[in-house]
Amino acid sequence: MEGIRKTYKSSEGFTRVEWNNGKYSFIDSDGNFLEILTFDPVLKKYSSQGIYLLDANDFKEGFAAVEWHNGIVGFIDRNGKLFGGYRNVGDFNEGFAAVEVYEDKWTFVDSNRKLQKEIYDGIYYKFAEDYSNGFAAVELDDGKWTFVDSSGKLQDGRYEDVDDYSEGFACVQLDDGKWAFIDQDGKLQKGRYRCACSYSEGFACVQLDDGKWAFIDQDGKLQKGRYRCACSYSEGFAAVELDDGEWAFVDQNGELQSGRYIDAGSYHEGFARVMLDCGQWTFVDKHGKLQLGRYTLARDYYEGFAAVMLHDENWAFVDRYGKLQDGRYLWVFGDSYVNGFASVKLKSGLCCDIDYKGNLMLSEGVWKDYISKKPQDYKFIPPDKFEDKDFMKEINKIMKTTLINYITHSPLNNSEELLNRIKRVDEIIDTVITKNKYEKIMKQIEQGVAAMEIQIEPSEEMKEISIIKSTTSNIIKNLDGDDFQR
């Protein structure tokens, strides 16, 4: 486990692991590595290939897209069995995955491992997108695009470009460069636009011939507002840029809200990111009320948290009430939390997942090395780890050694340096032991625990420092294997 570089969010009961050598493995919910099995056509049975893959995506609909030899890709199922041998693949979605069988020859494979071309006597495509809302966008040999349904039947229409179906419609680019919408039968709607976005919450934003943006409903009727730019509706509101360059929000009746901002994002979980006149970002609720926090950068809320960059360029997470988590990170991967975990890069350079409380999801081997370098992050050990007494005994031993060395590891130049070290250790201790235990140890010290000698010439000031150092040292020494707690 020492060679793990990063663990990814769990998906369908499996956690994807990236090793320092660039290879990948999967760990199941019981903590066991998924054994990779390949089928031997001669022996007519599966044989083990170890636990390592050259590349891997997360599990989706029971399969994960993987590469097991250079340039050979396919899928692995939940039992570790590989199948495929394609040039390129997409993820499974709605029962199918796009696969490139030969160069520029794409088709789809289903969950029974059957190719759509073989099932329906179809054709190969120059390129294929994933299925979405019952249809997949495919590029034909002549460069035109169309849609194929789950039975392998192609629509009649041919287009310069297409977007996926959403809410029963897909936007397509016609031969003259204009955009329009088609329904699920492939029938073209009346409107033609310079540009168009997919439907969201019953409306699509479109660019008119004069360059302005507006919204249309599913009958093609235009809302009254015209804007320099517009985003799709989300949670009942759309961010729009006004003629003066400021941003605001418009509701589904076309009514503008009162707030004006330098920039704005869409609503997610009741909040939208907005940039204020000061150049800092914050969040606004649907009543127009601003949160107190101000940030250099901000991302959308997911699962109750948003990733924000602070003024010192460290990243953190803020909850719906504007309260910051304790953790500080060099980077946050993705927008925020997914299925209870967020992927972050720690200040040590290590990448890992964290839970909602900021607890670090590290392997035991990584924890033992990490805590010796970052003792203050002891408080981010997941609660379930405290149930493993053997593991915690080792961690606490490392912790105590680390804290003592923190005070005495190098020559002291002056008393102020020593005081700063002691203060830092005291701060760390405050985060990892209970108040009752702390008070018990302090009482022991007051009753006459001997002071620890220090290698600095004695003086009245040094005697005072010695007592402080004795307090810290004895707090550390009196903690046994189970005493560090949060």
C-alpha cells in the first residue's frame, strides 16, 4: 500500500486506486483488491493477471473501461473478468458503450457483451457518442451527424453538428450553419438560430440574428428579454448578461431579479456564485441574500459544499451556512463532493479523498508516513480508524515521537524559538486529545512532575520556559496507545 499515489471516489462499490508507477487497481467495499481475470481460449477458462491495469475509469452500470495492454482497451466486470480488445471505448450508459473496433470504425456493445452491429446488422460509424435519453449521436463516413436509437435504427436527418437530446429535443446545425431543434421522431421545429443550447427546465437559450440571446419554450415561443449573453435555466433562474455588461438573474416568467454582479454562475443547491464589484466571489441565495464570505475563486455547490480559493491561494470547502471546513488544500479536483467524497491535493503533494468532515481517506501505510510529517492533521483521521486499536497504537507512537522531536530536533538559537515550538505543539495537542484527559494530565504535572532539562544556559526566563516545556513533554509522555482522541 506504500506505493499508492491517489484514491478516487468510490463508484458502485469499488474504489479506483492510482499507484506511483502510473498503474491502476480496484478495491472492493471489503478492502480487497479486485483480481484481474482474462479468458484463455485454449484452456477455455479464466486465469489471473494480478491486480494492475495500465489505465482505468470508474465503474458505471456494472462495468469499468480499462486498458490492460498497450493500446488494448475494453471493460472489466464486478468479478474482475475482462472483455473487449478494442482501440478505444466510452463508458456504459443506458445499457450501451461506444467502442472503436477498427480505426474510425465505431459501434456499440451492450451489457451482454454483444456488438450492436452484430445484433442489428447495422453499420460502423466514424465516431460515436454515449447514449443519452434513448439516443446516441453518431458521425457517418461523409462527416454528417445523426442519431441512432437503442434498437440500432438511424434517424433520417443528416446534420453538420448535433447536441444530445434533452427534455425531448436535440439542437442540430443545418447545412446553412443555422441551428434548430428536432423532436424524438426527428421532426424539425420551426425556429432557426445563430446558435442554440439544449433545453433545461422547459426553456432553451438561443442566439437571434441580431446577436442577442433570448429564451424559447418548448413550443418555440420567445420570452420578452434580450441579453448580451445567457446561461441555461437551473433551479428556476438563469444568469444573463445585460447591455451594460453587468450580470443578473431572470426567473422563468422573464422577470429580472434586483441584484447586479460583475459575473455570475448558475444556481446549484439553492446558491449561485457571483463576482462583486470588489473582484471577489461569494454566493447568493434565491432571495438575493449574499453570504458573508469573500473568495478569490468559487465553484458550485454539490452535496452541501462548495470549493473556494482563499486569499492565500489555498483551497477549502464552505458549507451552505458559509462556514469553512478546517482543511486547506493545494487543489480541489472536480467541482466538489460526489457520493460523499471530494478529491484534493494536500500541501504535502499527496492526493486523496476527504469525507464531509474533512477526514482524509488514506491507506494505513500512507497514514503512518503522513502523520509523522503533518501531526496537526491527526484530527482528520476517519472515525472508523479509531476502532482499529493496533493501527491507532502505532499512529499514536508516531505522533508522540513526532511532537517531542518537533521541540528538540535541532539546536535552539534563542528562547523565542523554543517558545514558538512549544506553542505549536500545544496547538496540535489541543486538536487531538479530550478536555478531560488534558485536565487530568495537567493535574499530575501540578502535583510535581519533574521538569525536562533543556540545552540552553539557565536564566530566570529559561526556568519559565522549562516549566512550559515540561508541561508539553509530560502531556505527550503520559498518553498511552488509545489516548489521542478528537
